Amino acid sequence: MEVGGAERVLSILANHWAEKGWDITILTFADGPSFFDLHPSVKYSPLSLQKRARFAVQRFLANFKRLWVLRKAIKESQPQVVISFLEEINVHTLVSTIGLGVPVIVSERSEPSKHLHGGIWDKLRRWTYPLAAKVVSVTKSADDYLKWLPQDKRCVISNPVMSPSLSSDELQLPKGIDPGKKWLMAMGRLSYAKGYDLLLSAYQKIADKYPDWQLIILGEGSLRPELESLSKNLNLENRVVLPGSLKDPFLLLKKAQLFVLSSYYEGFVNSLGEAMACGLPVLSFDCPGGPREIIRHEIDGLLIPAEDVTALADGLDRLMGDEKELKRLAANAPEVVERFSKDKIVGQWEEVISSVTE
């Protein structure tokens, strides 16, 4: 339950159902406290199964242990239904529940045509997913990839987009952020999929033209050293800030002027929805996954060809240089909260749960 899009959605669903009086247990392979606040009645049980083995025999034994420990924990929670998030966890969950007589709903949280595509986990996905009571994809694109499953076993449920919190807290600016400049925001784990290398290359093309702007990339991850090095090599050290993860990014988003998404591929992009909910116009690659299902092109944002650094630089130039255009797109952005409301999304999940537990 560390910082991340799937974890955030899981916490929203768990808290909502706990408030309704449902008995909710969250099992995780990893240790550590939840980054997201959980309802007091939610049972949160880290299983200490995250450790990676180096050798084949050790990996086999580690996976066997995961299956055994997970099966035991699920039996002890006495569930009426099991919901699993993330592809590798889905495979483990489906195998560990064989013979228990409990319906299992698994959820694809990313873009399966790109994520784990062609490897052993893709093969395991194809072998185990027919065991699921239902496979929930977070985007239509992901569902299309799973057409080898029967239609009645699949459905699409987007992520909820929440209204920005009405916090009375004063914004404590992380180190390096200049309150006197306009902010171009990006947000997400510092990983390959997010394409921050493309973003930095595009920003470098137009940064000198806009000295009154600053690029802020919220998030943490394994690529921080590489991104800091690239920023330095592109002479962007004083124009790009990587302040890490914030528990409440809304305070920063509400004071920004533009949000950019440079991913190679995506699931349903929580950060994109959150930025739009804050009234930010958005510029995004039309990458495989969720952006085209969230952004209404030329209405509340712009979609540009995927992985095209020149097109990204041109899009930034167009919007950063036209305040009237920024305001026009920003005026329509908050409608995303109605299109992907929490009540609507939770209702769709409850329909699926009812259908597999009847």
C-alpha cells in the first residue's frame, strides 16, 4: 500500500465499503504501513512476501511460499469475495484460491499490451484468468487486449476521480519550487513507463523561451538518479524540480497552470484526472491506455502523437504561450469529476460483486 495509482484506488474502495459496514481485509505482499489513510475497521495485513530471490530454485520456492501463505491468509479472512489488483498478484491469487469455492475478481490496472507483454507472466495470465469469476479492466484498451476471454467474464470500470480536498492548510512549498513562477506539473512514479526522459527532452527545446515557468515532477522512484543526471546534462537544473511524493498533491496542483503527461503507456491515469479536477488544462501523449478515455481533445486538453518529442515541445509552446487557450481548456477540465464520479465507479464495482456472489 505504498504510493501509487492502484493503491490509491484500492484505499478509496476499501474505505467506502468499510463505512457501509462491510468487513474488509487488505492483504499485501509487501511490508510497511499504508501510505494512504485507511478506515479504522479495515484489517490491513502485510504478508512479508515481497523479497526477490536470485536463483531459479530460490524463485520457485519463494513463489510456492507466496501461494501457501496467501491461501492461508485468504482462508482465515473467510471472504465472500476476493478482489485482486495488479497482474502478478492476480496470478498468485487465482492459483492460491483453487478449490476454495470463493469467487475471485481480478483487475488489470495497466496496459497489458505493453506491461508484462510476451513474458512468462503474460503466459501465466492467459492460463489463470479463465479461473476468475470476473476480469475488470481499468480501460477499454486493456479490455480489448483480453478478448481471448469470454465477453461475459470481462468488464471495464474506470477509476474514480475525486474532487480536490478543501484543505485549509497553507501550502508548504517543497525545496526548489519558486512561488514567483508559473508551474508546469507532471506527476507519477519515477519509472520508465512515465516517459520523463521524453518530457525533459521536449522541455529543453522551449525552456529558454519561457524563463518565467518551472517544470515540477511530483513522484518518487528508481529512476531519480538518471532523471537528475539528464536534467543536468540538458542544463535544466534550475528549471526542473523533483520534490518527491506528496500525500496531498491537490494543494500544489490547484496553484499550477498546466499539467503534462509524457508516458509510454498507461492504465487509467489518476494523476491526469486529479489535475483536471483541480481545473488544470492538460497536454498528453495519446499513448496506449487511458489518456484518450479521459481527455476530450480540444475541449479540456490536448492529445498529441505518442513518443513524439517534437510534438510535445510544440504542444507545450502552444499552451504556455497562450493564456487565453489555457483558460478555455481549464474551464471544462473539472467536469471530469462528474464523468468519473466516486458514486458511479463504486456502484459499478458493487454490481460486479453482486453478480459473482449471487
